[in-house]
Amino acid sequence: MKNILCIGAGYVGGPTMAMIARNCPDCRVTVVDINHERIRAWDSGSPPIYEPGLREVVAEALHRNLFFSTDIPAAIAAADIIFVSVNTPTKTFGEGAGMAADLQYWEKTARQILAASDRDKIVVEKSTVPVRTATAMERILNGNDKGVKFEVLSNPEFLAEGTAIADLQSPDRVLIGGKPTASGDRAVQELVEIYAQWVPRERILATNVWSSELSKLVSNAFLAQRISSINSISALAEVTDADVQEVSRAIGMDSRIGGRFLNASVGFGGSCFKKDVLNLVYLCQHYGLQEAAGYWRQVIEINEYQKRRFVRRMVHQMFNTVVGKRIAIFGFAFKADTGDTRESPAIDVCRQLLEERASIVISDPQALPNARQIFGEDLPGIEFAEDPAAAAAGAGAIALLTEWDAYRRLDYESIFASMEKPAFIFDGRNILDHRRLFEIGFNVFPIGKPALSHL
Ligand code: NAD
Ligand code: UGA
């Protein structure tokens, strides 16, 4: 039986390993973490993250061939293949602060692997890392005098939160980068055989290590760039009475462009888009490619502009002041079907509204614990409400910031009746029935579409 280990039991490590365990009954999969609370949660069958379908996949394999542990050295010693899925956040100090990836957790993990290994192993980069990280890893791992040899592979993860289980079960592609040597090829083949137990072989792509590392950054950068592109057009649509959704549909029907990832929004969030684009900018700068760096930096700048623009529009429409006004926030997670709030556009929107001295009530089906942690319980001007209707009662405006399906089906007539008039709704995701809301009496401000206002 092959022993697979994953170091890091987060949004990637947990679901990815549960999927491998489910599909590969001949492998024993162990996931370790320094965070004991997380491991306890996984091990009890109640994952520490919200992800549709995850609990069921974990339940199928838990304690059969899927195990969670905090004994990291023992797990390393027993493993044949070690996935490393620790966090690689943006560096907040020293050279490259605010842009480069902080690889301290990665490097610590490499040293832990080295210390606890007494036989050859395959080490797989699952975390998103800057291109050429594998060289540094190889140097740390293979500079040992124990006679142990490590083969480092790159196998970036492309799952999106909220759809992680479907993405893992049926990925567009699995990318595996390895060294062009006999032992490199053997290692790649070993990993291919694991994925091939449920992924069609034509979707498993083998490349060189550097292409694999770079493809992950570029993939996120292209996705983020599409959103910033359409968001920049939403600003233009608002002043020209064009409708950005009609524009998205029209351009998306060109098969060369494609229809996905063209939803204008209050801005993209999530733990990775900003971090990975900044990382790409940093790499371009590092290699002296200033024009390329400037091009990608603009993707981030448009995203910041979009969030500021959303708040400016709210303040402007609400008679140029929101001081003391109650504003209901519908959705705090960075996207629907997750409780994750990392880099959520809602954080910046709420902060900017607080700066304008509004009084905000945050509501979200999954993300309230994180929202409470971000702002604290007692910050003046903030309340939290489980029920969106309760959040809106007495408010002068609703800002919809996450595209939770439940928000489409609320009883907006009674919500309207409970609000201060004139009542505003700012739909930061364009998911509501704007015409109907207008007929109920709301002044409706979508993104990149003509406003429907009674004023
Ligand atoms: P996360 O913060 O949820 O999980 C990382 C885990 O690693 C944490 O639980 C942390 O305690 C643990 N850890 C850190 N150092 C450790 C050590 N030395 N030993 C053991 N455990 C350690 O992060 P995540 O969202 O799972 O992301 C992990 C990586 O995957 C990142 O590089 C990210 O860019 C990439 N990625 C994330 C997503 C996503 O949707 N979140 C998708 C694709 C790729
Ligand atoms: C993204 C990528 O889609 C994954 O392939 C990748 O593995 C992952 O980053 C990662 O590396 O972490 P994720 O951030 O989980 O996944 O979610 P997305 O669906 O990409 O959404 C990101 C943000 O863009 C969200 O805030 C979402 O609301 C926003 N978005 C998305 C838009 O504003 N418009 C769109 O058309 C699509």
C-alpha cells in the first residue's frame, strides 16, 4: 500500500486528500497540520471549512484510508509521497513586502521533511509558489549527508472554493511538472498513476517544473484579468447607459472569448487572485521586465478602483452622506457557497462605509464568525445579524456583496416595508430582479447597468 502524506490541512490539503483517499482505496492517506484544532475537526468528520459535498466525501474514507494527525515527524517517516499544501501568503516584511510570496512556511516544511526522512521520497509542491521554487526546495532537501534522495514535483491545484468537490472529481486538467531525468520521469509517472484512478489520462498534463509552477500563477492572473477587464467596462457602461451584462453576453458568445468569468462585480476577492497576481508582478520586476509588471499590476489597481467606486456611488446616491445611516450588508464571504472571507471585497466596502460613519449590519449564511473576528464584537458602528431581513429592518440601504442564491428568494416586499424611505439597494453582484425591486419601491443601483430610481 502506498503511503501518501499531505502537510497542511487547509482549504486545499483537506479536500484534495479526501478526494485522493476516496478514489484510491489502495493508498493510505494521512493529513497533518500544526493547527491541532483543525486536525481535531477533520478527524471528527466535521470539516473546519464549509464546502458543499465535502463532509460526505470525507465520511466515505475517514479512518478507512484517510487519517488526520498532528504527529508530523512520524507521518513524514512513513510516507512515500509527500504533498506540501501549506500557506504561501504575500510577504509583509523586508524585500518584496506587499508583493512577493512569503515562503517561510514552505521552507520550514522542507526542513521538517529532511529531518524526519531516512529513505528516498517524492515531494510534491501543491501550494502555489513562485516559479523556480522547486530549485530552492531541491537544494534544501538534497543537500543532506544522510544519503536520502528527494524528487521534487510541481502539482498545482486549480480548485475553486464553493465548487471544490466537483472541481476535484472532474478537473479540467491535472498539471504535473517534473525534472527531465530518469528519476524525474519515474516520479511523474507515480503521481500520474494516482490521478489516473479517476481522471481521464488525456486530462493529465506533464510539463517541466518551471512551466507547471508558472502556469498556476498565469492561470489565476488570466482569470483575475478577465474580471478586472469587465469591471472596467462596467464603469463605462454606467455613464453611457449600456448594460454590462448584455455586453458580457455579446462578447462571450464569440467562442474565442468564451462566456465564463465575465460577471461584473464589486470586485474579486479570495486568498489567491491578489496574492498570485502580485507575485507575478514581483517576478517580472525581479527579472527587469517593468512593462510586463506594469501590465499585471493594473489588474489589481482596477480591482481596488471597483471597490472604491462602489462605495462612492452609494454615498453619492444617498444624498452625499451616510453618516449615522443604517446599511444592511447582504453577504460577507468572498463568493457564494463558502464561509471564507480572505480578501473579500466586503471587508473593504465595510471599512470604507465605516470611514464614512455609516452604521452597518452584516449578514451572511456562513461567514459571520469570520466577519466577527475581522471587526471584533464591540467595534462601534457594526452589528451582525443571522437573518438578512432583520439586518435590513430600519436600514436606508442594502448593499448586496456576495451572490448567495438565498438572496434572490427573500421577501423583498416585506423587507421594503420595514426599511427607512427612500430605500436603496446596491446590487454588487447583479443577481437580483431589478425591475421587480423597482416596482416594489426600491431605488435600484446594479453594477454597470442603468439605475432604476424613483428619485
Ligand atoms: P490554508 O491557510 O487554509 O491552509 C494551510 C495550512 O497549512 C494551515 O492549516 C496551516 O496551519 C498549515 N501549516 C503551515 N505551516 C505548516 C507546517 N510547517 N507544518 C504543518 N502544517 C503547516 O491555505 P489554503 O487555502 O489551503 O492554501 C494552501 C496553498 O494552496 C496556498 O499556496 C494557496 O495559494 C494554494 N491554493 C489555494 C486554493 C484555495 O482555493 N484556497 C486553491 C488553489 C491553490
Ligand atoms: C480561484 C480560481 O478560480 C481557482 O482555479 C484557483 O485554484 C484558486 O483561485 C486559487 O488558486 O486559490 P477561488 O478564488 O476559490 O478560485 O474562486 P473564483 O470562483 O475564482 O472567484 C474568485 C473571485 O472572483 C470571487 O470573489 C468571485 O466572486 C469573483 N468573480 C468570479 C467575479 O467577480 N466575476 C466572475 O465572473 C467570476
